[in-house]
Amino acid sequence: MTTARRPTARDLVLLAMMVITIGCDRVTKHAALALAGQPGQSFWSDTVRIQYAENQGGFLSLGADWPPAVRMAVFAIATVVLMGLLAALAVRQRWSGWPMAGVALYVAGGASNWIDRVLRGGVIDFMNVGVGPLRTGVFNVADVAIMLGGVLLFVGLSREGRGDLTSGL
């Protein structure tokens, strides 16, 4: 009979990162609802724009014009499966440090956007940054967590010489 492993300080930090990421995303999306139907606002010489947008698709609205059932299958069901597989791989491979922090941010951001997709059918976006005509698409806090998580995961695994994500499958 095995005994349950007690959570370590690292486990608690990762859990706190995930809870804070999801919480910040949920709060900012709730605040963004007040912007619906309002003109966008510009800050810092138009470097940052705040405007309400609903994204029915994925990254940069990819798939927004797909039939609802296909969008649900890809963006709700497949997303949960992929996040679960990534988390399982991280645990199985005993990742730590930057790669595990990357997984935590990636999964937290994905989970918060997933909540929107299941409850609303799409994701609330509200931020846009850029200079002159060079601008990002409209995004949210969860998207930032996903991108930062992906970068931390890639850089962390590359620095440790474990760049092949499939080696533990």
C-alpha cells in the first residue's frame, strides 16, 4: 500500500500561480463586459487599446466561421484533452522549474478560456497593443498566460536539453 504524497512548497506555488492566473482572467473579463457596445479606449499614445470583443474561434479568431459543433469539438473537447495530456506528461517526466511553471500557466490560461467557451460559446477579449499600424490581435489575460507558459516551457526544456516533448509518450 502506498501513502499519499504530501504537497510540497513547489506544488503550492504552482497551484497559487494557476489560481491567480484564472482569477485575474475571470475578473478582467467580467470588467470587460462593461465595455460591450462602448467605443474603445486608447492609452499611452495609442500603444494600448481596450475594447470589448467576443472571439468565437481560437488564436486570432481561427475557426470562428466553423459550424458550432465543430468549434465545440475543437475548442472545448480537444483543448481539455490536450491540456490533460500536457499536464500528465509534465508529471510523468517530473518536470520542474521553468518547464513546470510554463505548464501551469499554459493550463491555467487554457482552462480560463475553456470556461468562457463552455459557458458563453466564445471567449471575451479586450486588449490590443502596438505601435502605429503594427498591432496585435485583441486578446485577454488568459492568452498572455498561454503565450508566456509556452515560452517558459520551450525555453526551459531547451536549456535542459529535453526539447523533444514526445520522448515520454
